[in-house]
Amino acid sequence: MSQSAALSLSSPSSSSRAAPPLSSSSSTRSTRSTPKPSSVSLLPKRVRCAVDCRAGPGLALVVPEDPKRRWGRGSVWRAAAAAAAASSIPEEEERGVGVDVVSESESESESASRLMATVQLGALTLLWYIFNIYFNLYNKQVLKVYQFPLTISAFQFAVGSVLVLFMWTTNLYKRPKVSSSQLLAILPLAIVHTLGNLFTNVSLGKVAVSFTHTIKAMEPFFSVMLSAMFLGEFPTIWILSSLVPIVGGVALASLTEASFNWAGFWGAMASNLMNQSRNVLSKKLMVKKEESLDNITIFGIITIMSFFLSVPVALFMEGIKFTPAYVHSAGLNIREIYLRSILAALCFHAYQQVSYMILARMSPVSHSVANCVKRVVVIVSSVLFFRTPVSLINTLGTGVALAGVFLYSRVNKLKPKAS
């Protein structure tokens, strides 16, 4: 028999059980196949108990085969001291360390979520700008040769309604369950949304894209006024002062605009009023948590309502003028008119959808500021694309208005600190 004796934490019954007899050959094979244990040398009783108790079931202290072989005393006591120290850590201290780790992980999670929200808002804003640029370019190309803005508006709402219904029927987005009271609350949004798009198309059909959006730079004026009336957000003297260069710049640009006419001017002004009314009312609707719908659902319902609201107006005011026979009789290219109208409608629906998604993440005033920054990009893009002639005074007026928008955004950011 081998001189090695195992001291393990096994049950007493297993140690008292008799071992079956083995032949000499099987004993030799067993001895040869058993690896030499890597063991701790003989330890004092106190150290052995400390190690056993810390290690738990399954630890075995094995006496080496050569009893004369001794491990270094320093190594033994260092191992025993480490095991004893580990076994003496208070539970309160372990719990404290755990709390610190959890709180640190929660802080990192919050930072990551805030960063993700910022990135999402920036991506949505970029998409908003891109879709709006292409909508204005395609829309102006159509309205320049096909001057029926009410028909074009109804067609854009029709394309948007088809997209919304397609998303609901294919479960790309959950079909909402809307009550009659909610439909009544959304109806004013649909009315101002319809009028806002109608007036925008009227303005784009009469004047240059750059001039329409120069006038629409006055949206902060309407936003401040409507937010004070309906949301109780009263502006400071600094915000009111920042509106002065906006109004003055728009007036200066209007006096020197080559394509100026009153229909285009008042169309853009009415569009400002309608769009900002929609933003304020939709924000007020989404704040009501107990009956609120998400912004995508609200926009889908508004789009379908706007289609049914705009079709009778277009038929009454302009008649049926979008058939292939009429377009061909007017000497227009049917393929180009239909293709650009569809692209403009898709971009219109996309940028309006993204606009509502952004509105759910910021206040109406901040949304108006981001919208005015978008005007800069649209104005520059349209001037370069259509090669619109602009005078020095007209450029100065536009620049003053946009500088007023920038000043307004800076003052608006300081408003919470001042209050």
C-alpha cells in the first residue's frame, strides 16, 4: 500500500466502508495511474481548521509520501495567513463593497442612456433636415409648372394615409385603439396641420423657396405668443428683445425680394401660425398621461384626418386637375410630374413624422429654434439648386433674421438659469 493518507471532508459513513479486495496487478495499475497530489504539507491543527473551514466541502489535506519532505515554513504560514484573513472578512464590509459596485454600475448606465438619447436626437434632427430639403426641392419643381397647391396638398396627405394604413395593417406599428373623445381632441390638430400645409404650398407656388423660408424664420415669434397663451410659458425681456432682429430682418428681406407678392407672403405667415399652433396643441395633448397617445399614432391619425379634410376643399376650389389626361393636355410631362409629386409626398410624410418624434423630446420653443436652424440649410440649398438671384440687402435681411434666431436660441437656453 502507498504511504499517502488522505484527510478529506467526506461523510463518516464513507470512511468506515470496507474497501473491496484488489488483485496485485490491479493495485499496481491503480498506483501507476494515480497522479502525484499537489498538496499542502502538514500544518498545525489551528491552521488546518482555518483552511478547511474557509475552503468548504471538497478540500483535502494530503500528507506527502515522503514524510521527511517538508515545505518551507514561511510559505506554509503565508498560505495559512491568507486563508485565515480571507475567512475573517465581515459580511457588512462585503455588502458595502457590493453597494458601491452597484451604484457605480447604475451611474454608468445612466450616463450611457443619456448619451444614447443625445445621439438619437441628433440623428433625428439630421434626418429632419434632409427630408425637408428634398421635400422643398421636389415640391417647388412640381408647383412651378403645376400651379394647383390644394390638389398637391391633398395628394400628399393621400400618400401619407396609405403609408400609415400599411404600417397598421402589416403590424409594422401597432394599430391604435382610439376613443371618440381622443378623436375629438386630435381634430383641432388635424385642422391646423391641414391648413399649415395648404398655406405652405400656396407660398411655395408663388415665391422662391428661399423667401418662403425667410418669412417662416418668424416662427419663434408665433411660438412664444402661443406658448404664453396655451401653455403658460411666459417669455423674459431677453427673449422678447431677441425677437426684434428676427422681425426686422424678415421685413428687410421682404422689401428687397425679387419674387415678392402678397399671396406668397401671407401664405407663409399663415403657415407659421398654423404650424406653431399644431406644435403647442400637440405638446399639450401628449402631456396628458392618462389619455395620451404616442406621437407616431397621433401623426398617423392626423394624416388620415387631413386627407379627408383637404379633398373636399381641393375639389371645390380647383376641381379634378390631377388626372393623366389633364396633365397631358396642359403640356406637362406626366412621368416627371407624378414621380416628383410622389417623392415630395414621401419626404413630406417622413419629415413631418420625424418632427413629431423630435417634439416629444423637447419643448415647443426649442423645437421652433431647431426648425429655424433648419431654415438656414433649406435657404442655402434652394438658392444653390435653383440659382435664385439675391441682392445684397436681401441677403443682409435674411442674415439679420437668422442671427436673431441664433440670439433667441442662446437666450432661451439661459432662461431656466435666470428664473
